[in-house]
Amino acid sequence: MAPNPVTSMKPWFQTIEDVGPELNWGQFFEREQPVEIDIGSGRGLFLLNAALQHPQRNFVGLEIDYREGRRAAERLQKRALPNARVIGGDANRVLDQLIAPGSVDAAHVYFPDPWWKTRHHKRRIFNPEFLDRLTRVIRPGGLLHHWTDVADYFAMVCGLMSGSSTFQLCPPPEEREAENDMDYQTSFERKKRKLGFPIYRAMWQRV
Ligand SMILES: C[S@@+](CC[C@H](N)C(=O)[O-])C[C@H]1O[C@@H](n2cnc3c(N)ncnc32)[C@H](O)[C@@H]1O
């Protein structure tokens, strides 16, 4: 019988249902160490690079598109990375139902879907409820990173964050020359920079 592509990718790719009613990071990862979440992790370039560069930290991508999530997980599985995983499902559900309060060291929100048309802006993932979710799961002292090439999305996020008393704006990371094609924060950063778009970057610390 042909192997089931989903189950054979465990533990690198798991759905919300696989994970169960709550996430215990100590059981989810091989080693208990600080956890960073990548929301809308796409093809997983950030997860891959971050997990290789920081073996003393755990990284988990939350990706609603299972196809993309499996692609990312395949890269992690190929290298048998013990500190990187992908959960397939709606990040809002994972944040609300599975992740314990204050159990996340950093959240990364890179190039979220822009939903260009004004009447579709309400579908943007970064909204006041999403900020509440992040506030709940990020530990005091933890970080929130947001990058995008969409100026009005960035302005909306910065406006929302400036109204939050629980996050403090930090100096943003500077742009640097990529040494090779894998040397970008994410696939979307690579794509947009190659097209010559400016990239907006911000970082906040949970007080
Ligand atoms: C524009 S892509 C960016 C992917 C990646 N962060 C990057 O920079 O290359 C946005 C990603 O967010 C995912 N996404 C959208 N809504 C989501 C949600 N509610 N939960 C999890 N992932 C979501 C999409 O499926 C897509 O892979």
C-alpha cells in the first residue's frame, strides 16, 4: 500500500486535529526550549533557516494551506530537524485553542495575505482580535516581528500596535544584502526584493 503522504510526514507536518486539544511544547518538540511561531509560514524558508541557525530554540509554522505546509515540512524532514515543525490549520484556531498563555517566546508575521480590495480588508489576519491572541500567547519580554511589502498594511499594523500598552516598539532590523538565494527571511521577501519593492520591517517587545 502506498504510504499516506500526511502521516508519513509526522512529526514535521501535523494538522490541528493530529496535535490534539492542547499543545504541550515539551511533548511536541524533542527538546524543551524557547518556542517561536511563524504565522502563515508558507514554504518554510524562515523555519528552515531559523531552525538551522538556532538549534537551541524551537520553531513552529502555522499554515492554513496544507499543500504549502507540507512543502515546508518536507524541507525540515529532509534535514531531520528536531526543532522545527508545521501545524496545518487556521492560525487563529491554534492561537485560541491550543497554545497556552505566555508559552511563546516570539511570533513572526511575515508578508501576510494583503487582501488588496478595501472591501476585503476585513479578511486581513492582523486585526484587533489577532493582536489580543498574540498578547495572550507571547510571554512578557517576548518579541513580535512583522515584515511586509504592502505599505498600507504596515501602516495599519503599526497603528494597531501603537495603541497597545502591552507592546513596545523596538529598533527595526536593517536590510542587508543576501549572500545567496536562500539568504532571505522568507520566500516572499526574496520575491518582492527581486522585484524591487521596498520592504517594511518592525519589531515589538511584550512588556
Ligand atoms: C503571502 S503568503 C506569505 C508566506 C510566508 N510568510 C512568506 O513570507 O513567504 C501568506 C501565507 O499565510 C497563510 N495564511 C493565510 N491565512 C492564514 C491563517 N488564518 N492561518 C494560517 N495561515 C494563513 C497563507 O496560506 C499563505 O501561505
